[in-house]
Amino acid sequence: MSKKIIRFGVIGCGLMGKEFASAAARWCHLTDADFQPIIVAVCDANPAAAQWFQEHVPSVERAYTDYKELLANPAIDAIYCAVPHNLHEQIYVDIINAGKHLLGEKPFGIDQEANLAVQAAIEANPNVIVRCSSEFPFFPGAQEIVKWVKEGRFGKIIEVEAGFWHSSDLDPTKLINWKRRIATNGEYGCMGDLGMHVLHLPLRFGWKPANVRSLLGKIVEERPDGKGGMVPCETWDNAILACEVKDGDSQFPMVLSMKRIAPGHANTWFIRIQGTEFSAEFSTKNPKQVSSLPYTPGKQQAWHVVDAPYKSTYGTITGGIFEFGFSDSILQMWAAFCDELVHGEEMKQSFRCATPEEALNSHRVFTAALQSERTGQTIAIDWSELTSQKVTVN
């Protein structure tokens, strides 16, 4: 099978850039992809970071320290960008204006103003495909829940809970980094870092919070600076957002939680939906299991827990009896992005990566959450207040 080659540049050669390189190297794992990403150029302000790619990724032809030089390379079709939040606005806008397709890291701007600048660039360049990194909904268990929502199985929604938790920051001896500083991470704190993962599916389902009451916490007040001193941690460690969703004639509570300090959780993403006719939940804590509770009035209520087979959105060489993991979800997300670059609306499957509109809507929620924290009040969200690029998604 001949494959359409997509020549990528990587801006930001840290952990997630390496994950993309690993996914590209595993492309033979996919059985039905008539497209393939090839990383041909990389850029990082730190030459040592780019050196890893030069040593381990044979397709890399050029390494830059100035991203504008990379964007000037006519051989590059698309960009993966993973840089601190304060750099999103300028770099994302420049990528889009250069006519390069973009998969960027969340939150698409350090704040709402920066995000609107990115949105304006997208609207001015309608032929450029822009998507936001969010891999967890590509787990088979999560895709099962997506299918059940599309089928309308739940009846009247009673309650929704979604979250993303990890615990590495419980260690007070962990060195300070850019995510703990407002200048580089933004006032959103953990919301900007983790929140798009949490909101991806609720927003995809059309469940926009009508209001939000936030509980934001700073647990570790200071951290070592690596030079023998201690410096203050300026950003929020944990966030719990209590929201009300108004969906047609019904309304229901939705709790969103983003935690950098959740004892015992290495990297747990989850979604739980309770309905009058059907309830379901999935968590990466138990990635092979998906739970559901079908209900008929007057009949027994019983949860069913089954192993979710390795059945991904894009076919793979892996048999259904095996386990699906984080690197597999990254591969599936990249397949969805490349599929859309090549086939547009005629993608091989219908679940797209997170859209710029969903990123914009996450900023609305986070901005309201900050206002709620400052005032101690429940803040209404006016969804007609801002305009954005309209993207039809399934």
C-alpha cells in the first residue's frame, strides 16, 4: 500500500516531542494507514535537546535553534509544537501564518487573550488544519463511552464527573519548574496544564457548563530552586470545578477535577456518566476495564465490568487480548491528525483530535474558574460572548 508522506517539523524537543518521534517510529504498528509522518526537522532553543533527535531519529535532516528558520523550510508540511504556555501565542500564530498544519499542546495560549489571537490566525488561514493534543479519549474504553453517548443510551443525564490526576508533585523535594511559575504557565495553573484532557469529551458531547464554582488549592507553597535555595510555587496545584450543564430541556451537575497532587495516582484520566437508563465509567487506572449499568424500570440494578479488548480507532497488529497503553493512545491520536491532513472530512474513522474551538471553550471555563476563586461566587458563562472558528466534529 502506497502511503502519503507528511513531512513534520518539531518545535520543542522535550518529553512529548520524543513521544511523537516514538509514535512515528512505530508507524508499522498500524495496519490500515495510507499516510505516514516523517520528522525531517527539529527546533529547540537548547541545542542539547535537539541532539537527541539527531542521534535517534534517522529522518531528521536539519536542527534549528530559531523556530522561524524551521518555518521557512518549504519542505515541511506540518508542525508539532510543545513549548511552555507563554510561548504559545507567538509561535502558534507564526506557524499558522506560515501555512503549516499544526498539532499543538494545550492550552493554546497562556490566557484567554492569547487564545483569541491564535483563533484569529486560524480564521485568517482556513486551509491550515489546527488541532490540540489530547490522547486519552483514544483509549478503547473511552471510545466505548463515546459510542454509547452517540447512541443516546444514557436517557436523562443525572450527573457527570471527569478528571485527570497525578501525584509526582506530592514530593516537596521536587525542583521548581516552569509549570509552577505564572510567567510561563499562566494563572490557570493545573487547569491550563491538565484541563483540556478533562474537558475534551464533555465539550465534544456538547456539555458546556452554564456556570462554574471553583475550589483551587496550593498544597506545596515552595520548592527547591536547584541552587541550594527555596522559591515560591505561584500556580494552583489542584482544581475542582463544580459546574451545571443545561442540555436541551435537561440540566445536570458536572464535576471537573485537575490534580497535580492526588496521592497514589501516577497518571489517571477518567470519565463517569450516570443516566436514568444507562450509566458508564472508564479510567486509565484500570485501562482494560470499562464499567456499565443498563437499567430497566423495576428491574435489578447491577454494574457490569468487562475487559475492553485492544480495539483501537485505527487497526493495529496487536491482538484484542493484549493491553492498550499510553504510547498506544499517542499513536492513535497522531493517526487521527495525519488522517485528517490527508483525507479531510473523509477520514477513515470519525473521531477527530481536540479542535481549536474546544480549546477556546476550555479557556472560557478556566477564566470563569479564576473569577470564581477570586470572588467566592458561582460564575455564569456566556457562550455567545466570543466568536471562534466553527469546526464540525463527530
